[in-house]
Amino acid sequence: MVWIARLLLLIPALIAGRFISQDDPKYWIASFGIFLVLMVLMILFNMYIYPGKERGDD
């Protein structure tokens, strides 16, 4: 389970590492914030690409 979390936070951690030192306690907070933004963008992208069935269509 820990490996899944590490893989999901890899890209946000790299982005946060460009702006905040890894010794700073705010590093993981910033990394998690970037992760949330990227996750929302991926969900919105998937909703746009695969909108699903329209209601009433058979």
C-alpha cells in the first residue's frame, strides 16, 4: 500500500522539490496539494474524453 502512495506522489514531489526544500515541513503539504490539483485535472480530462452514456439513450 505504501508503494502505491509513493508512486502517486512521485510527480507532485518532484514539482514541490523545485520550489521547497525537502527539509521543510511544508514540503509534503505542498506535494499533496499539487497531487490534488493534478488528480482533479485528470478526472476532468477523463470526463471530457469519455463522457459516458447520455440519459435516455438506448
